[in-house]
Amino acid sequence: PTESTEPLKLTNIIQGQKIISPLTIKGQAPGNWFFEGSFPIKITDSTGNTLGSGTAKSISDWMTSSLVDFTAIITFEETHDTQGFIIFSKDNPSGLPENDQSIKLPIKFETNKR
């Protein structure tokens, strides 16, 4: 899969930010990332274990090559890990590896909740 740092624009999360569950993510992604108006998002710990996943849903017309506004709410398990990733993946209904694209955003977990 191709990893890139573009073309996603996040409006409420930055690299290295501390996050807590449930996490609301807002931003823009290219229309071709969406299939039926959505694309998958996953939250992992630093070793790649999936802590939670969900779907970004378009809030405007996604059948365009322009950037499309999206929102997602992801609930994830607590971890003792302090760092992890939010992985945004282009929806790929074809299953063809050459159409895979993902963006890995390093984040931190808020661990002192109690």
C-alpha cells in the first residue's frame, strides 16, 4: 500500500495530539477515497494492534475529484501504550493492491484518565 502524508486535511487533530475515546475526527479527503460515501479509519497501538475502527462519512457530495468534507466517531479500547496511530485508508472495493492508499498519523493516548 502506498502511504502518503497528503491529500488528507484534518481540521481538529494534529500529529502527536493526545486522544481519548470516543474520538471525533473531522477533515477533508479526495472524492476518490470514498466508496458509497465512506472510507475506513483504524486506531492502533504502537505495535499495530487494532484498538478500534470506524468509518468516515462524507457530509457533502463525494462523487468529485475535489476534497470532500467528512466526519467520523471512533470508539477505541484503552491501552497502556502511550503512542499509536490513526490510519486513514482509501476505500478500495476493487481489492487491487495498486489502488490501496493509506495515511498513518502518529498520535498519543491520554493514559491518566482515572
